[in-house]
Amino acid sequence: MKWSSRIDKAIEVAARMHGNQFRRNGVTPYIVHPITVAWMVSEYTDNENTIIAALFHDLIEDVEGYELKDMENDFGSEVTRMVAMMSNNIDVEPGTKWLDKKKHYLKKLENADKEVLLILLMNHLHNLVTMKEELREFGGKFWDKFHGSRGEKYQWVHSCWQLFVKSGLPQKPVNKMEFLMDEIYGEESKKG
């Protein structure tokens, strides 16, 4: 990953704000995910704002104490714009069903630029790699950790994949995402 003092500061903010959070397995510190996503993004762009937005892609929806206005003051309007576009719970009513929230979010993403979609592609890709490992470790109990059913989860991930394909994102990670969906979701992925 390209290093700069702004990226260094962004890593510090992300690490502090994700602080005591863990991934779904309860073992891996959450900060591993945004750093991995930012590193994956940096393989396809050296745009500093895009890399910082990747570090912050879950910040607004998953933590308290750091708002979009703080982000804009610290990192500027472009980072803030991208993160706001990726935050799927800032413009839906509380209590909205998981799948309905995702459908609303997908509509929002149809207007996203390639930088935002690249971050989301890498986010999905890292999540799928992690899911594959956890599925192997926990078996069927693994699905209990998610909102929505396995079929709904597949519907969401597949819809995102279709958006990534249409958007002309780099072929290698798009293909990897398709491969992982087939491995993880099995029969659901055969139905399309």
C-alpha cells in the first residue's frame, strides 16, 4: 500500500474508532478488515482519497463518536463523499428489514463512481474469503451470525456482483468474487 502521512493518520483513526471491535468470529480484531480492504484497493489505484475511504468504509455505520463532519474536517470532502455513499444505514428508517435495507442501498450504489465500487468490491471479496474460512471452521452454525437468511444473503451478494460486472471493474477480483460465491452459496449460486 502506498504510504503517506494522511494514510498513516487514517489508519490511526480507524484503529482507534474500531478499537475493541472484532470480526464475526469473535477473535480477529475488526481493524484487520478495513486495513485489508485498503491494501486490496491499493493494488488497483494509488489515489490517496480512495485508499483512505477504503479504511473508513465501515466507520460511519459501525462506530459511534466519529461522524461525517469529523471526517470532512480531518480528511476532506472527497473521502467523506465516498464513505457516505458506502454507508448503507444513514438514509433508511430504523427498523427497516435487512433485505429491504440492502435493496435501498443497491439502488443508491447504481449512482456510485468506480472508486466507490472498487472499495465495495474489495470489501465483498475480503468478506467472502473470511466467510469461506469461517464456514469451514463452524459449519452450518456459521449462518446464524448473519442478518437475513442464507438465500437473502446470496441475493444481496449476487446483486452487488452483477453491479460490479456492469461497472467494468477489474476482471480478476470480479471473477474471484464469482468463484467464492459459487463455493460458499452452492445451490443458491446455481439458480442465479
